[in-house]
Amino acid sequence: MNSLHKTDPEFMERLEYFMAEEVAREPGQHLDEPVRYMAILAALIGCQAAELFREILPEALDNGLTPVKIKEIIYQSADYVGIGRMRPFLTAVNEVLEGRGVTLPLPGQATTTLEDRLEKGSLVQVDIFGGGMADFWKKGHINRWLAANCFGDYYTRKGLDLGEREMITFCFLAAQGGCDPQLTSHAAGNMGLGNDRDFLIRVVSQCLPYIGYPRSLNAIACINKAAEADNEKEKHTLKRSDEAAFSKENIFGKGEENTGFAQYFIGKSYLNPLTVPGESAVFLANVTFEPGCRNNWHIHHASKGGGQLLICTAGSGWYQEEGKDAVSLEPGMVITIPPEVKHWHGAKSDRWFSHIAVEVPGEDTENEWCGPVTDEAYNQLDFATPASNKS
């Protein structure tokens, strides 16, 4: 941009001050120079600033970014901007490197073959995004290409580690805009590899002069969304892992897995009978629900008497009658369920829960199992204000 000093001196004075004094020196927003230039070059590819890319490339090399790393940034961009938009940047890199006396081609960095690229690419997806990606490639040819080509051909290469590769992918997406779902997903992928929220904010800060405020603010919103989801997942994991503490609270015992009624439950439940059928007029059992487990909507029918009592003993759960708000269940509460009332009960999404179920004696008693409580309806309960406790 040196030529602009003559034609646009006022603009260049403010631009250079902003970039060199404010952005580069903002407290808490520093990146090591090679990392900073990796992010900037990736962002310039994403926003298609080929001329500025060529001007900054020598600075990147002078500040410790190696030819191998630069080539890997270029190669990986092919899957995020397409070969048509990547090609001018590859040409620029080759010309600059040859002009500096670098012998091309550089040493090979591939670690996969045409035979194993799909398998190894799928493993990388699992490493970054979790076990749910194990069979993702089986869900259509585009997903198969993504696993084999994007992750098997490029993410498996040497020259950049996974954290660096996820960081530049984030920059490709942030800079080109219009990729919010993928940007949020890759923000989460970065966090899973150790590139935490603060690091990603620093990356966006250093790229802001090159991609502008709208796309930078949008990238930060995606980072915050991914971080919020990660925090919720962490809290959920911590609470799920607290089964040992719950077991101490669950004084009537967890019992065995309730396989006999598993078809009427979402998630796992456990049953510990407290009385023996035939030896007592009333049957009592302690029912334990894992986090997220609930039974289907159901009705206790009876021509006379009947119904059920729930005595909440440990953890935290929900009870809901059809057409009414859900009731938050805590230890010590008693729920009276009349016959012929359609209802369901179970654990909260992040808590274990137990209650003693008491079958009220009656005539012509039978249970009618109805449809499941949908994930959509159930998940909304975590954000709703619980109804007044019922006793």
C-alpha cells in the first residue's frame, strides 16, 4: 500500500496508526507474530484480497512464518473458498517464494494415501468434533467427500498441527461471511483443541482491519455462541459425572436397570422394589432416572380408587399433566396423581432423580402408555419458569 501514501496521505496516516498502534498493541489482544500472520493471510484469502495478500506475504516470511506453513494455508483454503478463488493466491506464493530463491516444490507433507484418506479423515473429524462424527461420512456423498477430501487430504498433512488448521479455517469462514453455522461449529472445534474463546477473540481483533467490523462482530457472536454451548455442555458433564454424590443422597437405592419397561422411557431408568407383590396390599418401588430420562405420557385407569403417589427422594425432576405447566420436583415433595389423568415424570436434563412410586389400590386398574415426550417440548422446560409445587 506504499503507493497510497502519495495519493491518499490522510487516509494512510489514520489507517497505519490504527493497524500498527491500536490493533497490534491493544492490551490483551497480542498474538505471536507467526500466528498473527497465519491468521491475517488466511483472512485475506477468505475476503479475496489477492493484491494485499501479495504485499503482506514478504512481511509474513520476515516475521517467522515458514514457506511450508504458508503453502499449507493455501492448500487448505481450496476446500473453503474453492479452487477458483484459491488459485491466484497459490500463484502469488509461488512467485514470491521463487523470487526469494526458495526451491519448489517444497518437501511433501502428505500422510495419507488414496486408499486410506477417508478412514483417516473421519478420525480427524472425531478428534476435533467428537464421537458423533464417526459415521458422518456415511450420510451422503458430500459428507463422504468432506471426510476424505477436506479432512483426509488436508487436515492430516504435516506442516500445521490441528489447532493451527482449525484456526485458519475459522479465519477463512469469518472473512468470507455467510457461513454462520460452519463458523460457530469451527469455533467450537477450535475450543475443543485448546484455542479458547480469548484466543479466538484475539485472532478476530488482529484480522479486523482486513475484514471489517461487520464480519468481525459476526465472528465474535459465533465465538460467544460456541462458548456458551461449551459451558452448558461442561456443566451438564459435571452434573452427569456427579452420580457418586447422587447415590449417597438416593437412600432407597438405585436398583437394577428397568429393562422391562424400557420401551416406555427415553433414557435409562432403574427400579428398586421396596415391597414384594402379594405380600403387601400396596406396591412401592424406588425409581431412578438418569439425566434426561423421562417416561412416556401415560394414564392410570381404574373404575374405582387407583392412581399413583410419587414421593420425591433425591435429585431433581419434572412432573407434568396434560394441558398444565410442568412442576419442578425436589426431595420431600409428594405428587398425587388421580386416575384417568394423562401425565409424565422424569429427571431434569442435567440431574439424576429418584422418587418412590406408590400404586394406589383400586378396581380394574391398568396403565395406558401413550406417546413419548418430545425432545423439543422437554428441552424447553430448562428455560421455563417451573409451576408452583404440587403436593
